[in-house]
Amino acid sequence: MAPERTQHPDRVRTRENFFGRSRGKTLRPLQADLLAERMPALGLDPKVSPPADLRALFAAPVARVRLEIGFGGGEHLHLESGRHPDSGFIGVEPFRNSMAKMLVALEAEPRPNLRLYDDDATLLLDWLPDRSLDGVDLFYPDPWPKRKHWKRRFVNERTLRRLARVMKPGAPFRFASDIETYVDWTLTHLRDHPDFTWEARGKADWLTPYEGWPGTRYEQKAHREGRKGAYLTFRRL
């Protein structure tokens, strides 16, 4: 089932509150300076029309473009963008302290194939051209464990329509979480979705971390508390 190409009925809110707080403790001077100095060049602005070909966003020549939503401490995104210099990466993270941490890492090891966005990911998804992404990652998102907050989970009907519109046929959507209710929720929303198919053939497929997976601090905390992650991969049809 093809996604709508000309109408965007999901563009009904400025922000959709899939994340909690956007600020933490006071930044160190270096972090604050990097946010002020580097984000104007690295950050994306949905108020400006996107290029028809997203590869034009990057300082380095790239063959494809991938998106990571909510990169947290940035462990995976920084490593992955270094492992695949021929791919362009867009990292979304509204939490200011996490964005500052990424900028410190980039100061030490620059990534000319990486751009950043520091607001609600749905605003970016609505900005992106149709069929422009070669992959989307959503790792350890806020699980919103209370039932009354489940409507704030990023995986929902509206965001899946957005993802289906901007992903190329065959592009993977990868989701990792240590919260069983969110894993089940995601499977329910995606397994039978007309625009996605689940790739798992056996239990090992969702219990084995992705190739090159570095782990994250959130994952380490889950392991200490006795929870194991699930690593799901869906494919855009």
C-alpha cells in the first residue's frame, strides 16, 4: 500500500511530546560553547526547504542517507557514522545535554557525513522528501511505561505513516528496547502493517544485537537491572 504523496494529514501539531525533558544539569563551558558555535552549521532547519536529494546536505560525498531518532549518548550514531563514511547520517536528539555530548565527541573525531536536529523528530519527518531515507533507527526510546502515557510512545499510527512516506522501498526500520510492553506494542503496530514486514525468522534474530552494535549506557543500565534488549528489524515494502 503506497503512502500518500501530496497530502500530509499528520501535520496537525507543532510538537508531539514523544520525549520528556529537553534540558538537564547545567552544561560545562565547553559544551555550551560547542552548542553555540557548531549547531548553526550542523543543525537542520525545517523552515528551509529541503534539497530534492538529501545527499546534498553533507560536506562529504555520500551514497545514501540514514536517520537515527533519539540518539541519546550518541554511542551508536558516532560509531556508525565513522564505520560508514560513504553514508550520510541525520541524528535527532531533543535533549540538550545529549546533543552537547555528541558535539564534544565530534570535536575530537569529526564526521563530515553527519547532520543533527535538536527538536521533535516528527517535524523533521514532515520536512523530508518522499522516499529519501535508506534506513531509520529508533533505539531505546522513552517507553512511557504507564498505560495512560502509551499515547506518547513514538511508534504509533501517525509516525508509521510518516516513516512509510520518507523511507525508500527495502529500507530497514530498526527498533531496540528492553521494555517488553513496548516491544510487544511495536510488534503489534508493525508486524501486520501494510507498508512494513518483520524480518525475523527465529528467536535469535531479535535477541542478537545488530552487527557492529556498541551498546549504549541505557542498555547497560537495563542489563544491570536484569532486563535484556530486543532488536527488531522491519523492512519498508
